[in-house]
Amino acid sequence: MKHIFADKFFYSVDEKNPNNIDDTIGWLKEIAEVDRLDIMGGEPLYNKNFIPVISSIKSKQLAFSTNLSFKDTSVIDTILNLSSQYEEIFIRVSIDSTDKNAEFSRFGLDYQKFLSNLHYLINHAQSNVKISIGSLMTSITIRDLNNTITLVKELHELNPTSVLWDLAYCQDPKIFTLNTLPDKFKLDILNQLNTVKELSWVKGVDTLIGAVNGSKFNGTLYGLMKHFVKEFSERKGIVVPFELE
């Protein structure tokens, strides 16, 4: 299968130039058909050109990411209305932890609104819509792993054929890697990961277990992480929702 990366032709263009979208649509029409169209970067459902772009080329599959931070469900209905045009639609949604930890880690997130929108998407998704929940485990978000496992299991039960979970771990910035996770958390985290290790709809568990086992606590990096977190919380006027030693 040949992979075509459209964006490599447009890195240096003026984003304010209205001709850019016309050039992109024209280029896609020349290709005519692909097996899978993957929209990466930004929030496509806030972009008025999303529908014109995906409508300009025929594809069997459509994939894109969304933060689901919409005020109402009409935008989600836009997604669902596309399902009849494709054999499969793959929607990537990111949530790394729960509640206040999630709002701290992804500043600006309204966790309850996000969760409401995600429930709506899952409950209304047709059988050809696959929803991949991506969780990036940092030294902060992984502390909330037990709650995240509970959440994702509940979401999967709502629509077992559609909901998947994809786990990854932070490699940069260094202050949020697993090397700044205090050792006292690791055994409990490994036990939690082993509870989902055999689930076919969960990906990346073995790799994450290896990363936790291979991590080495770095006191210098931990000190830098604490400094950043305290400064960030003071600047934003928010409470740090986890323990800082």
C-alpha cells in the first residue's frame, strides 16, 4: 500500500491565503480515490473546510482526531452523518486521566462536558464507526490509572464493538516521563496494568509495562517537574490535584 502525505507539500505556504484550500482540494481530486483518508492535526470539526476536503476524494475509510469539546451535540451528529459514506470511520479521542487530574493535565478541558459528548458519540455510533480512546501516560496521568481503567471499561461496555483503548507513554518533555514517577507508585500501577493485559480491545499494555519496569527515578528531573507544576498552578490559579513530595 502506498502512503501519500499531503502536508509535506504545504509546509511553507501562507496559511491566510484562501487559495491553499483550493489547491489542496484540487490535488485530492486529481488522486481521485484512496483506501484511507487520515486527517491529522488541529480540530477538524471546527474547520469549515473539513467537509469540502473529505468530499473531494473518494475513500473507503476515514480517520481523524477530535477533542470533543463542543457546546452541543450537533457537531457530533455531523460525524455520525458521514458514516454511510464510508466502509469504516476511525475516530481518535484523547483522555489521559479523569476528573481534576484530566483538567490539570489538559488545561482548558471541561471534563464533564467532554465525557457527556463522548457518551453521546459512543451511544449513537453505527457499527462501522470505531472510537479509539488514546491515553498518554505521563508521571502525572499514570497516578490516576485505576480511575482511568474504570472509566474506559464503562465506556467499552456501552458499545463493545466500537470502543478501543490505546495506551502510550510520554517520552518528551523529560520532566513528565516515567523517570519522574516516584517508586512507591510503580507496583500498584503494574498490578493495575496486568488487569487489562489480556483484553483484546486494549492496545499498548505490554509496551507500557516495559516502560514502567525500565524507568529509573531521577531526582533532578523530579525537582524540575515540581517547580514547573507549582509555577503552572499559580499562574493559572488552579489547584494541583495530586501529591507533590
